[in-house]
Amino acid sequence: MNYQAIREACYEANRKLPATGLVDLTFGNVSVLDPDSGIFAIKPSGVDYDALTPENMVLLDLDGRIVEGELRPSSDTPTHRRLYCAWADQGVVSVVHTHSRNAVAFAQSGRDLPCLGTTHCDYFNGPVPVTRIMSVNEVDGDYEWETGNVIVERFADLDPTEIPAILVQHHGPFAWGTSANKSVENARALEIVADMALKSLALNPDLTGAPDHLRNKHFFRKHGASAYYGQR
């Protein structure tokens, strides 16, 4: 098969990360899945964003086997793969991992990112959750795969299509979407609302969050069958 489409989409999405301010150094990666073939493209490990090309994106299958590529894939590849195994059937075809500073502040604090206002509600139908702390066995074992497991575990009672991001405790954020562009947009939205939340909580530490009726209004006017925001 010709995987040029996911190579190009993965390349373009990874190249966006520095320009958006979501990454420092090489602390971030994007992957893009072709759901029909079960093949995904991901950034090669440690390669500077300016040096990326569509051709050096690494292609893997959902069993973790490299299909095409001469470079080592991102060290976070098993986490991406775990999320596709869990949620590809719900339309998740791209995953973004960054160490964006404001979202990391919540992850390092072990605190959910609260839903304080309508900017947050437009993207996330509720607080962005933080995972539990990973165990010694999980960290010393197949660490990146287990990172994916604790993410999926945290979503046991949550809908990944309504809250397309998570904070891995002591680590950082992962976001996802129905396209490469959407996953990067969700990662950007996460960082923006994390910045807003930090400032809001500094001004008023007793904030409790946006009321449910306002959250639902703003989320579902942009998402789902009854959405009316934007153009058809």
C-alpha cells in the first residue's frame, strides 16, 4: 500500500508543534493512523523538527512491528499504539503528546484540569482528568505501554470523544482527535485552558467550575448531531 497520505499528515502535524509553542527542544510527537489498514505513522525519536521529512516518518502496525522506516520511532510509540487499540473504533486517528508547560503544571501537581469557563467547555465536556501514579512494576516494565494502560483505565467511565485529552501524572498531556489537525488543535486548546485555569485559580483559589447547563450548552453547540457552531 501507499502510505504517503499518513506520512504527509504526520509530518505536517509534527512540524506545527514548535510553531504553536507546545514543545520545547524535541519534547513532543504526533502520530496518525490509517484505520483501514491499521498502520500508523509517527515521528522518529529525538529528531529535530526542522530535520523532519515525510519520508522519515516511521510506519508501524498495531502489533508494534515497523512496516517502513529506517529510524527508530518515538519512544512514546507504545502509548500511541495502546490508545489506537482502545479507541480507533471511536474515530481516534491521531494522537499528540507534548510537555506543554501549563498542562504539565497540572500533571505534576496530580490535579485534574478543572472546567472553569466556556473556552474549556468548547473543547472538553468536563474536567480534563489526571491519571493515577504509575506503580514501580509499571514503570520498570513495559513503561510506555503501561502509560497507555493507565490512560485507558482512567477513561473507564469517561468518553474519549467528549474529553479528547488527559494528563499523565508526573509526566504530561496526551491529546487525540479525528484527524491530525484536530488532535493538534485539541492539544493547543488544552494548553490554552490550562494557562487560563492557572491564572483564574491564582486570583480565586475557591473556584468550583462552570455549571453543568453552561458546559453542556457550549460543548454540544460545537459537537454532535445538534451542533450549530460554524459552517456546514
